Amino acid sequence: MFETFSRMTHTIPVPCFIAGSLLTMMVLILLSNPLDAAPGSKTEILPLQKAAPAAVAIETAGSEAELRRQMRAKNGVAELHTGTVRFSQAPTGSFGFIAPQFLGMALVTQSPDLALERVSPAANAYEIHKLADGSGLLVGFMGGDLVPQVTPSQRPKNIRIALYSNPSDKAPLIVAVPLVKLMVDRMPVRLDPKQPDSPVMLDMDLQGTANRKSPQMGQ
């Protein structure tokens, strides 16, 4: 039997044998480690029990455009590639805009999804970030006195916050708060009722970290 095996192995050219072994190893590696999706192609829907992201704040002064640029860089998001898309279908790591009246209706009624636009539909539109893990953040501006209460990773109780669509002397700092932690019982209010594109303020509760009864944006 040994002589028969020896004759068989001698009939197989060494380069062919090595090439065949390498090909087998490559196939096994690919099967055990499937290729990842291309960056930005994921449209993960926010699971019911996904942990809420921490609120983010940039405690520096600057123009509105510069503050938004810094917040987008900090959250790792880029502009949407399509005109209008539902939050659940938007790629992870992207941002879009929503008019204040539609944001208010979605939050008040606890609607399951948000319609995001690539280009801001109005000067007072709110910005939404969809993070790499599929969770959402609502971007706005608030006063410096509230920021220390909003940003801790563990919040033992609900906090009443006023989030403005645009910066002002009263609300100079840009923040991003988790959508799943917002409880809203009223629509946004225009600061100047006579101006349709006037900055708006949304009054709402930011829930504590232990509270999981908030609506899910993106299911």
C-alpha cells in the first residue's frame, strides 16, 4: 500500500499540488469570513432594545455652519445621496433634514419613522443623524446651563429641555440628543410668529437612561 501511495503522489506535479492547497485554504477563509458591506450601504433599522446613544455637545462658540460641521464630524455622518428617504432606509453614518412641523407631528404621535431630506427644506429645519449602529440623534441648539444635565452617560431622571432649530444668544451651543429618549407633547413654536421661516423651539422631555418607554424612530 505504501508503494502504491508513493507512486500516486509522485505522479502529481508539486506546483499543482501547492496551488490546489492554497486555493482550498482561500475558499475556507472566505466561507468563514464573509465580505463586509460597502461603507455607507447599510440601512439598519433601529432594534427595539438597542441602547440609546449618549447625547453629544460641542461647547465652543462659532458660526452655525462651523458648529454643524463639527457635530457631523464628531458623529461620523455624511450627507445623504438621495433627495428624500425614510430614516429606516437611510444609510448608517448619514444625516438629513426634516421640517419642524413634520418632526413635531412624528414625535407627538410617536410615529415609527421619519422622512429625511438631503437638502434642508427651510432655514429652521432640524437635522437628524443616523449613527453607524443605526440609532438616531436630533441636532439642535440649547443654552449652556442645560448641557451639563444632558450629556452625562447616566441620567437618573427625566430632564425638560428646549431645543432650538438655530443658534442664538439664548441657545448658542450645538447638541445632539437621542431620538429614542425624547417624549414630546406639543408642536415646535416659532420664535417670531409672523415669519414662516423663523427659528423654532421644541419643548420636550429627555428621558433618563433607565427608562425604555420612548418611541423607536426607524422600526
